[in-house]
Amino acid sequence: MDHVPAIPALEAPAAARAISGDVYAFHDPCVLGTYLNLLVRAEAQAEAYEAACRARREIDRLDAVFNWRNPASEISQLNRATSFKASPDLFTVIAVAERWREQSHNAISGRLGQLLAAWRAAALTPEAAIHRAQQIANATVTLDHSARTITRPDPVHFDLDAIAKGYIIDRALDATMTSAAGAMVDIGGDIACAGQGPHSGQWQIALPAPLSTFDNVPAHGAFSLASGAVATSGCGPRDLHGSTTRSATIDPRTGWPVAHQRSATIVASSAMEADALATIALVSDEAATRACLASSPGAMGRITRPTGIDWLNANEPQALPIRYEQAPQDDYKSGWADGWIVNVTFTAPPKDMRRAIALRSPYVAIWVSDAERKTVRTLLLVGTFKEWQEYNHVWWRLNRGNTQKLLDGRSMSTRGAGIYKVFWDGVDDNGRPVKPGRYTLHVETSRERGEHTHRQLEIDFSTMRVFDAEMPVHAESGGLHVSMSKF
């Protein structure tokens, strides 16, 4: 959870948009190292804005507890102490993490701070990784529930990112619901909702194709949830490391990145439970996952592998009714010859990362046009509500008859704050292959009553080849890195 200075609110009230009658949407691209989407159902915009501000204040408060990257945070203080009296929030999450560690036979662990730091510094050997993992697993952590005291041995540095994010989502939802008729909190693709949703009283959750590492992968299906939470662990944008793919999840039993290609989507009563169970389902085998699900009343899930889908505690479509919007594709084929794809990484404007109070989050459109300047493919919309994209008047003028359908939430693996990784597979917006030739990548950004930028990068796709091209980072429009590789 990257440290973000506390701010009094998400956006000024004028930035809230009624997207469905009395449902208002708020977005922040830099929260807990990822993004925040918040939908609030309220009688008026002022009430929705007040509820959103309450949620953001709760997120900022808990970030000061769990953000190990901040030396002043409570968890950083714990990691410097042998014995520590914890706040109720920190003690609760560590106790839950230790319970799941024991129950899952170490398939999930909140103790891996030093191991993860070693991986960030350099790639470990299998021998070094398992040695560190065994030291951590065999260490004795003592929790005194009456005094809220935690005793920590040297090998253990707590890193609670996964479970803590779920806990923060739950508390943010509670804060929102004190003055809202309904709400959905989405932080980095992990979602919790409560109250009256806009779809017959429910909230619609979209599921991107589960085994992709890109932000713009099309929706694979969707389901409705009245209340509860959903979390996905598995393939995601954080798995891309340059031109290679490596899981961002470390197996606590081996100290090694999870090797198998798998995605787990779990529905549970709380985001903290869903986050923990999704990680267990990603790391562990089916029998152990089923045992953990059985201990969490009402929890159910879907495990996707290249070979097929397994339903856990759910008889699809009765218990977890997922409506498939397109059939799963076992043998994906790019529109380009021999399976080539274009990788595009967009870095948000640096101002957003500083989160100045007076600065509004930008509305971003990234698209491809052909030699005749006709739009071929829209790759990314940030602020995807129809009214927001009108501020990007170049994209809007070209695409006003083909605006993207609103999806209330997308349960997907987490990506980094301000970083969007998308791909172009050589097909247009209708799924038809395009001809090799020269194409132009467009990046358009705008702010409500603020700056507007439109930058272009022309690239020759006449022949399929490995290459890198760059649009340098700009203070208002961000930056773009483009490469080509085989899928």
C-alpha cells in the first residue's frame, strides 16, 4: 500500500456524477497502491459526496496503520519492535492472518515482509527462497488477546497487504453506509457492497477473462450481488515484469512465486475473508481450498485454469449465477500474424501521484487510428462513465455513437497505482483483424474545467518484430511505453 498523503475528500462535489438515477460515482487512481472506485446510492449529490468523503477518511486512517512502506506507520513500528501493544485494527488483522496461516497449512501468510523485500531487491535462488520461507514458518509469534500485545521474532516482518486491503474495504463500506442507502467499494478489483444496488436492488460485478495480465481484457462474464464481497487472485497486471511474466504472489511454503497459471474468484461475507480465501485458492490445492471455504459460511468460488473451471461450494448457475458475455477461448489467436501483440503501458501524470487537493483526477482515453485517421480500437478509458469522456472531445467526437457500456465493478487482480497495462491484438472494436501498416496511438487526457492534452505516437506495424517506442512522461498527459511481442 503506497503511502498517499491524507486529503479531505475524493473530489469536489461537482465531480460526482449520477450514473443511474440516485447512484453517484467517485474515482481516485492512487489509493493503497492501486485505484478506488466508489458507487454511492443517496437521495442527493451532497449526501453521496459526504458518504464518499467519510469512506476516504477511513481509508487514509487505516493506511497509516497498515502501510509498511511508511516508516511512521503502526505496522512499521511493530516490525522494529520485539514486543508491541497494537491498536484494535492492527491486532484484529494480524490475528486473522495468523488464523488463516494455521488453517491453510501456511498457504497464506502475513509474515513475509523480509522475504518479499529480498525478492524486490533481486531474484532469489530456490535454495535461498525456501531457506528464508522455512525460517519464517518455524518462527513463534505470540498474540496476547487480552492485552493486544504481539511478540515478534527476528525472521518475521509483517506484510499484511492482501488481508489488510480487504479489511480496509470493509471498514470503508461501513463508513459509507452510515449515511447512504447503498454502496459498492472497489479497491484494485476487490469489491464489497451493501444496501440497495441499482440493478433490482443488487450490484453488478463484471469478471474480466481470468487468465490475462492486461487491464483492458474484455469482460468474460458478470453476476449480481446483493451484499457481501468478491476478490480475485491470480494473473494480473502486476505479473508483467518487462517482457516476462512472473506471479506477484509468493508461496509461503517455498518462498517462490506461484508457478501454476490459475485465477481464483471468491465470494464471501466480507472483503477480508474473500481476499484471504482467494489467495489460499491460488496457492493451495483444491482439497485444502475446499476445507478453508467450508469454515467461512456462505463462501464460494470459481477456480480457472487453462484446462477448465472448477466451482467450489457453488453449483453454477444456481449459487453463483455468472452470465457469460462471451464464450471462454481455449486457443487464443491474435489478429496479427503468428500471434504477435502490442503491449502498451500508460503512466498517469505525476501530479496525480502527489494528489494535490485542488487537482482533479484526469479522464483518459487511449485509442488507435489508421492512416485515414479513423478510429480502429479504443484501448483504455479511465473515467469510463459516458458523461466523463465528453471532456476528451477528440475521442468523443470520433466515438460518440459507440460509447462503452458501463460496468459497475470489475473483480480482477490488483495493479499498481497510476499504471495501466493494456494490449492491442491486431483487431478493431468489432473484433475484425486489421491490415498491417502504419497506425497512430492517441493519448487524450482532460480534467473537469481543467487542462486538456492530446498526444500522438505513430508506429509502423507493416512487419511483426520486437521493438520499443516511447512517449515521454508529461506533467499533464502522463507517458506511454509501447512494445511488441509474441503472445
